[in-house]
Amino acid sequence: MMMLVVILGGIMVAAGLIGLGYCVRAGFRIRREKPAPDVAEARFRLLLVVNFASVGLAALGLGLLVVGLVLGR
């Protein structure tokens, strides 16, 4: 059972890190395109939501991973 929790936590951490990588690449892409200030602000606001979701997912996954490793012993 704890092995499943560890695997699920690892998947969540990986998905969160992929999301953070996406945020970095999208942020650089927005800056490179140099859109109008209001358009850039709207895109960065959307990117901020994705960033917070990615960090939250990675944190929850890390918590599951640690709990699974500690309780699995």
C-alpha cells in the first residue's frame, strides 16, 4: 500500500516540476515576443495561476512521497 503512495507522490512531484518548466519557458517566450503591456499582463496572470498550481502539486507530491517512505519502513 505504501509503495502505491510513494509512486503516486513521485508522479505528482514530476508533474509539478514539468509544470514549473513550462512556466519558465512560457515566461521567456512572452518576454521575447514583447506583446502590448495589457496583453503581457493578462498572459503573465494566467501563467501565475499555472505556476502556483505546479508548486502546490509538487509540494503535495513531496509530502506523499515522504509519508510513504517513512510509514513504509
